[in-house]
Amino acid sequence: MRNACLVFIGSLNREAPYFQGARGVGLSVHGFNEETLETRKLAETNDIDNPTFLSVTPDGARIYANSEVFTWREGTVSAYSFDRATATLSYLNKQPSLGSITAHNAITRDGTKLLVANYGMGEGGPDRAVAVYGFEENGALSAPLASVSHTGTGPNLARQERSHAHSVTETIGGGTVVVADLGIDRLVSYHIEPDGRLSKLAESALPPGAGPRHLALHPNGRFVFVMNELDSTIVSMALDEDTGKLSIIDAKPAVPAEARDSNHCADIQIAPDGRFVYGSNRGHDSIVIMAVDQQTGALSLVDYVPCGGSTPRNLALTPSGGHLFSANQNADRISIFARGADSGMLTDTGRAIEIGTPMCVKMVR
């Protein structure tokens, strides 16, 4: 059915001092009918600790979930399978993440590896910024194939006292990954070798104190959009696929000037046609909409839309691009917005998935 989507949700189920409560169930799967806006819970498991970020295979059959647990010197990454016919989640295995505060992961475009970013706090343990895994025949994770570490600081003494790798994203062309490191205000590009090793290509600097968190890729492969957590900006960058170097095209504030001191940006998503980007603002509790110039990559503000709750940590677009989900962490709900393809505007449908402390939402057809 064309309008049916599977929605995979990670929700917080263990307390951490930097989160405001843990009221979630862990990992859950829901059905969503894009025509009727009906949602239905299909499966859930509380057997995983704090799955704050997920990746899902395009067929929805495999889920890879990070466990971010405060005080652990190493997080873990767990593999699950999902059977559509029986609506059953099954545990496959888990591996150590080789670093603490495991923040993000991504399946490579060729489907052969999983890349994991560790935010890292304090000292001790392996303390690796990025780890690479292969897959067993049944989808289980291999032992780590390779890893890299970052060093450095930034001007924000409270948040940039060390490297903090926050996300790892493979470029549209494939084979090159870009790590957003909030702690050192840099995007670090690597080539993925066939055996999983990461060969460094380039470092691209952002303004001091920006705090890069997540990236969105334009479908043309030339533009990359960066959500900066600490200075509440969205930066448009040009990518040189051969060298991995990124250069700044444009930068725009993600919130009104009066809100910047109390805001922390989180996620960024891009429309399937690349005409609009959407960023989540924690504090301002809004979703910023920016139009993208398709020739130059320049950004222009469309609007700020209330997120339908509080603390919008993660966003997801349906495969059609017709709806956007906002995981509002401290409101215990995922708000559902209709999206205008031509205007880029979001309209709150009034529908939501009510779930405790949602941290991450992923969708497949």
C-alpha cells in the first residue's frame, strides 16, 4: 500500500542527568497511514537501554540502535530484526561502541557497514569518535572493523572542552563520510576503505563556537546543510566530492535573535526534491523552514512553526515527503505535520503518536 509507512521510534527508558526524565519504552514500531493519518502500535521492546538513535534498512527488516547510558565508558549498538508479517521484533546481537555517549549511526549506501559516532564525555575507555562495523548474514553486527579518534577544543568552555563527534553521514556519491564534531567546530571527511578503515581526507572549519551537530544532504550531491547546536545557525556548504572538503556558501540563524541565547538546535532534514530544509529548535520549541536556492545553495527563511510540544530532538519526513514527524522529547509525543510541497510550509494535523520521551524516529515505506 503506497500510503503505508513503518515508523521506528527510540525512546528514553533510563535516567540521565542531562535529560529531563525517562518515560519511554525503548524500541517500538508503529504503522502510519499517510492518507487517513491513522497510527497503530505494532511491536515494542524494553530490552534495550536508551536507544537514542536508530538506523533502519530500506525494507524495514533490520534496526540498529545506539544505547546512550550516562557513566558507561562505552555505549553499545544493538541489532534487531522486524518481521512485517508477524509484527515481531527479535534481538540479534550487540557490540561495544568503542566510546561513551553513543550519539548517532548510519548504514552505508551499499548496505555493507554501519558507522557509529560517539559524542564522548570525560576520559577513559577506548574513547573513539567513530567506529565501523560489518554485518553477518542474518543482519547481526560484526565486531568493530575500524575506528578513529579526534582531538581538540572550541571556545565554548562548557560544551567544547574536548572532541564531541555528534553524527556521521555518507555523501550522496557514496564512499565518503563526514563527521560533525561539535567539540572542535569541524567537519572531518573520511574515505571508507573496502575493509572498513577510515582514511582521512579533509577537515572543514565552521565558525568558532558553532557546534555542528547533524547534516542534511541535497539530492544533487553538491550541497550539505549543517545544523549548528551551539550558535543556533544553519550553514549551507559546497562539497568537493573528490577531496572531501566543504566550503561555506551561506549561514542563517535558525531562530529569532531574541531566542538564540536560550536555544539549542538539534536535527535537520531536507525535502525529497531538495527545495526546503527543516531544523528543530529546542528552547524556542519550533521547526525552522528554509528555502534552498537550487543553483547556489543559498538559504532564505520561510517561517518558524511551533513543534507541537517541547524539546523537538529529532525530525523525520515520510518517504513521499508529504508529512513531517517531530519527536518532542519533553512533551511525550511525536507531532504529525502536513507538508506543502510547493510552499514548504508545515501544518499541524493535530494527530500524534503519544509516547514517553521520544528521542529518534525513522520511517520506511
